[in-house]
Amino acid sequence: MTIVADLDRDRVAAAYGRWAPIYDVVFGPVFSQGRRAAVAAAERIGGRILEVGVGTGLSLGQYAASDRIVGIDISEPMLGKARQRVQRLGLKNIETIAVMDAERLEFPDAAFDVVVAQYVVTAVPNPEKALDEFVRVVKPGGEIVLTSRVGAETGLRGVLEKWLMPVTSRLGWRTEFPWKRYEEWAARSPVRLLERRALPPLGHFWLIRFGKDQ
């Protein structure tokens, strides 16, 4: 399968830098259900958790104090907001907040019990490469917890998603990302699908959990 990178790393970073001042107001309520679902899924395992695309840190205060959290994002302005949140809430379980590319994680193999990536897979230039990195840094028996939009395969919605791609790519994400891409990636990776669940209120976003083989 040939994957065309229809997003550019620098353009994505710049886009989210522009979103940073208003991100919590615009996207906080929209993604709240997904944040809670992702944190709850991660909490079933706990331990050392990597949150990829931590953004302004909206999820950080929801993790148990016993967890050790590392948060990364491509956008320094977004992370500035996250660091302020950590300080304001007095979160002592946050190990690191750092700028990092999801496709090139600067961690050793099997460094985390859980990798959480909320609304990230459709916002990186090479989603399968990022997913491969998530597998690499999670421990055998650990989990990869995603919240993501899953695109349509066919029909009017699929046509609209393709038509909107030039617009949404400039905003920092892609509309077109069918479930088939997850299936094809998982088929060649040491993972198994644990859960795929539509999130309320409209089922527009999904909670997806993969377990890494022992």
C-alpha cells in the first residue's frame, strides 16, 4: 500500500500554534467525551503513560496521581499552555512536557505501559509511521489508546471528505481516513484490536484500543 503524505509537519505545527490561544474554548467541549474515554481506558492499566499530542494539557488533570505522565506535542505554543496548566493544578505526576514528532519518538523501546493519542492519527503526515512508533515504545502486554475520527469508505460522506481535504489539511488535520488503513496497519503489526467504540453524542469520533503482543 502506498501512503501519500498529504500533511506537512511544519504546516501542522504552525496550524496548531495558531490554534493555541483559543484551542480550549473551540475544541475543549467538542473533544471532552473522547478525553474522558481515553483516560479511563488508560487507567485500566496505569503506570507510565505517554500522551502523544497532549496539546494544551486538557487531559492531564484527569489521570490518577499514581500514574507517571509524559506529554509530547509538535507545537511549542500548545505546550506552553500545558505547562501553565501543570503548574496551576499542582500536578506532581507529570514527568515531562516536551516538543516531539509523533513519527520520531525520542524514547527507548518498551518505555511505557500505555500510549494515548487523542485526535492525533489524522493530524500527522504519515499516520502508519506514528502508529509504528507507538508500538515500539509501549511494553509487551501494554496498550495503545486512540481517539480518532474514522472516515467513510464510500458514499456521499466519503466524497465530501475527499473534497474537504485541501481545506482541512491547512487547518492541521485530514478528513479522509477510512478504517481500512487501521486494519491494514494492524495486520502487519504485533498488535490485536481490543476495542472499537463510537463515542457520543453523534458517534463522529471513535475510541480504538490495540494491545501489544507479549
